[in-house]
Amino acid sequence: MVGLTKAQMAAALQISVRCLDGMMFRKEIGFWRIGKRVVRFRIEDAVRRMNETVLVPARNGRGPADAGNPNPEIRHPRRND
């Protein structure tokens, strides 16, 4: 089993370590402790979490940033697509 450090897990999820601490506190992500201070995460949990949150499928040919925006031209006024 591969154990990721906090920094590695945060990088894999593209979030800050502080945000990861909050997820741990809210029990949104699994981890295990080694002693009092050292924590590790399973790589499988990182992949699962990325599939749930980071990898959002595009809808109607629009990207994930525009998926819920009824006026994408307001959000991206200089984009020509």
C-alpha cells in the first residue's frame, strides 16, 4: 500500500495543505496516523477524490468552468470561442 504525505496528497488534489486539514477534520477523506503527528493517505483515496471533485465532465461542449454559468460571456469577456 502506498502512503502519501499531506503535501503529496494536497498536490494530487490541487488544494492547499490547510484545505486538506479541513477535509480531515470534517472526515471527508480517509487517512491513518503513525504516532501523534505523522499522517498518511492512500493513493486510491486520492484518485477517488479527484474523480469526484477535480475531474468534472464537460456538458454541452462547454468546459467545467462554464457548465453552470448561464452567461459565460460575462465571466470570460475576452474569450473568443
